[in-house]
Amino acid sequence: MPKRPFLALTLLGLALLSGCAGGTSSTTAPTPTGPRPPVPLGVYLSTNFPQATAPGYDTLYAFNASDGSQRWQFPRSGGAAIVDEQAWVANGNVFLVTEDSAGAQVTSLKGSDGSVRWQKSLQHNGVDTWFMDQNSLYVSLQGTVDALSASDGSSRWQQQFSTEPSRIGAASDGVAFSQSSGKALVFFHTSDGSVLWRFPPQGTLDLRVERVINNVVYVSGMDDGKHPELDTFYALNAADGSVRWKYAVGGHFEVLVG
């Protein structure tokens, strides 16, 4: 199945991650096409080109958005797979997490030339997901979150929220969440990893945070497919995780919150 593009616009640059279909014998970097922005933002393309048969995306290219010229690539030859096939841009720097048989590593690059600012090896294999804010990166490894300083990669804190692979993400200023299939939904402070609240497991439901709006957390609870009649939609208080209301959907559903 073709991968969906991931598009993120920041004050400092534009990050574009997309898949490559099929192989190619060319050894030059892919050339961006289409309309160009009126200002010279940075464009970053994560791909497995030209090693199109390799699993995962292992190369990050940077382009000048004003004329499409390639500025740099990392690494210069195929490397470890880029986790989540994504890179983040903050304060003029680029951040990515890679993983191979030797382990996982977090890398910070200078956005101007792609040179390495710092690299940090993680203690465990099996990166679940990761995200960052302006000051820190948060990496989940089998339910344990490592918080690293964006300035030098030093460890800020480490906290275990689950023993299972987990999805993590930002909820609001200074607050994030960790969710694992069939486990409690955990909201925590990004400053020190302390738990703000836990929403207990709801039977066999896989709890997923859909949106956080006006101090309300909207959560979908999906069964593993054997009992879709149990599927439920929840609205929780962002302050303490208490249930404001819930709706027993009784079948699979999609969530649109506006």
C-alpha cells in the first residue's frame, strides 16, 4: 500500500516525508516538482531512494525550496531505518530517530548544512513512537519514555508507563500522553515525567486519543475486531481524566471533532 505523505509546517521550515514506489537505477537525488513557495523555506524528504528495495526509509534529503536544488543528505550512503519515516524541525535544526540491528539512535543535524550537532544511542531496541517540542525529544521504547534535551541530547528523565509498545504524543502545553493496546491511557507532565492521571483499561478496547480541545480529551475505544459491539467513544476531563460522557457506538466508527 502506498504510504501517505506527512506534511508539517513550522515557523522555520517545511518537512515533507513520502514513499518511493518501485526501484530505480538512477544514483542522483530525486528532484522536487510542482509549484514552489514564494519564500526559501527548507524542504526535507525522507526516502529509501536509491536503495528502493531496502525496508524502511534510510536517507534524509534537504532541498532549497526556492529553486529545488539539493542542499545536503544524511547519511551520505544508506543508513539505518528512519523511525516513523519522519523528521522534526525546531530552532533551525533537524531531528530524527534511526534504528537497525545495532540499536536505536537519536540524531540532531544543523538545518543549514546537515552536519551532526549531536547523536545519542538509546539503551534499548524497539522504538515505538516519538515526538518533540521546542526543548525536548520524547522517545517511547516498549512503553518506557526517554526525554532528551534538544540542545545536546542529554537525558532529562526516564519513566515507564507501560510494558507494551506504546503510542505517545503531545496533548497540550507541558502535557503528553502514552497509550498501549488494552492498557491504561496515561497523561503525564513533560517537565519531569510525573503522571497527571490514568484512565483505566476498558475491557478489550484499544484506547486512542483523537483530539484534545477546550480541556476535553476525546478518546475512541475500539475492540480488537472480535466484539465490535463494544466499541465506545469517550469524552474525558483533561484535568483529571474523569468521564464527562460516553457513547456506546456498538460498531466500528471514525472520529471527526470540530
